[in-house]
Amino acid sequence: MSVKYNPFSLEGKAILVTGASSGIGMAVALESSKCGASLFITGRDKERLERTFNSLDGLGHSKIIADLTDEVDLDNLISAVPSLDGIVFSAGITMAVPFKFITKEKLNHIFNLNFNSAAVMTQRLLQNKLIKREASIVFISSISGVYCSSPGASIYSASKGAINGLAKGLALDLSHTLIRVNTVCPGMVETNIYGSGQITEEQLEEDRKRYPLKRYGKPEEVAFAVIYLLSDASKWVTGSNLLIDGGFTLL
Amino acid sequence: MEVKKFVENFAAQFEESDLSAFSPETKFRDLEEWSSFTALSIIAMVDEIYNVKITGDDIRKSNTVKDIFNIMELKMQ
């Protein structure tokens, strides 16, 4: 066996990653570049996106600042992206708010970014023939809304459940082009998604202990699953949800 | 800003404890019904009614209802 044998190689693949300025999206971009992909990364925060961009391995990458919920930004992005072999939707937000306090504005805020932007962007990319035959689309979903939920997470869960429904329908609709559509469903990952402060560090520490593998995930541990789904190793995998949760949903 | 009204809004986040159980000096953590979910409800109530963003840490370092009220007033300025 050749020392170069690597069924998970992304060599020669052009991959778009949203939400690449932090957390899981950033790890997906970095790890994919190490596996040989040319990255097209997008995010809202100029400085942080720049930081991800400068850390990418190899050459031939591009970046564009975009708020995916903004029509003009989306137009600019669509006209700038190359023909793609892979797309990873990692842009997302959460909000810990008891259901009794949800408002139409909060619903729209979460759904616009977590669900609508990914759905609309996929449609626009397809319409503009920017997704190659046999490409792979990966949505970063969650255990929340698919397998379980947590207090105050009803809207977030709903938006992630919606993503999983979308992925199934899309997988069928695109099967004649051999484009594959899958989701990755992580448990809590060490990112700053709870940075807005409703949840305290003490509460997070308690929560970590509830995981059979005794900790939250690392962003790159989710990225490795995404790489599998982007690579030719998963050519016969579509419509699936890959659970990565340190055993959390076993209990 | 009226403390009395705040105490009422605070008490409204509890399902079983009666309003009479609440005063500005109430040590909310001693109430049987108190939980991390009540904390989330208090944060959401302050955001909705007073348009102020308090954090889980603000609640953690408070002991009485008045403590939270004071933090909220500071953040309003």
C-alpha cells in the first residue's frame, strides 16, 4: 500500500464554507485545506475571517465578507464563487430563551440565519449551475432538535430540525445529478456560540460532566466528520445524519 | 424605577410560589422552585420588559431580588 493512500483526500476539490470566521466553520476550513482542498470561505466578521484565511494551508484560497441574510451580500457571493465540489453550511446562532418569551422577531432572527440563508443560498447556487455533478453538500445541524433539546432551546432546535428535513428532501431532489446531501449533528462543541452570557461557565462545566466521554467536542472533531462527507470515501452516502456527541444521546 | 413593580415581574416567572413570598430582600435561591430555567426566564423578562441584557453571571453573583434590580439599573444608565 502506498504511503500516500488517503481515501479522505480533498485534493483538487473547490469547497465553500460559510460561518468560517469562528467555531466549527473555521475548523472545517482549516482541516479541509490540510486535506488538499481549495477553500472559498465566508463570514460576517472581517478581522476573524482574515485570521482564518491566513491560517489556511496551501495556496489558491479565496474569501468574501458576507452577511448571508442580506440580499446584496448574497448576490455578491454568488457572483464571486467558482464551480464547487463541496459546500459546508456552518453559519449559525443560538439563543437561550424560554418558549414563553419567544417573539416573531426572535423566530425570524434565528430562522433567517440557521435555516433560510442555507436554503436560499443552495437554491441560488443550483440555479447558477455552481454546484458540480457528484458534489457534496454538508449542513452543520445539531443533536438539539434532531435527537434531543435543552431548556430555552426551542427555536434553535426547530431551526436545526428544519435543516435535517431540508437535507432529506434536497438529497432526493439532487440524486439524479449524483450530488450528495448530508448533515453532521454535533453535541456541544467548545466554541463561543454561548458567548452572549445567558449561560454561565459554571452551568457549562456541569453540562460537560453529563457527557459519557466527559467533555464537550473540539471543533476539529466535527471537521473530521465533515471531511469524510466531502471526500470520495462517502460517495454512496446521501441523506444521512452523522451523530458526533461524545455519547450524550445514549442516556 | 420602581422596585415594587420589578418584584412583581420577578415573581411572575414562578409558577407555584405566591407573590406574597417575594420582597426586594427575598433570597431567590432559597425558593424551592428556583432553577437554572427560572434564571433564563428572569433574563428574558428583563430583556422583554426593561430592554436590558443581564447575564447568567449577573444572576449568579446576586443574592436578593434587589441585587438583580440594582444590576439592571446600572446597565440602564
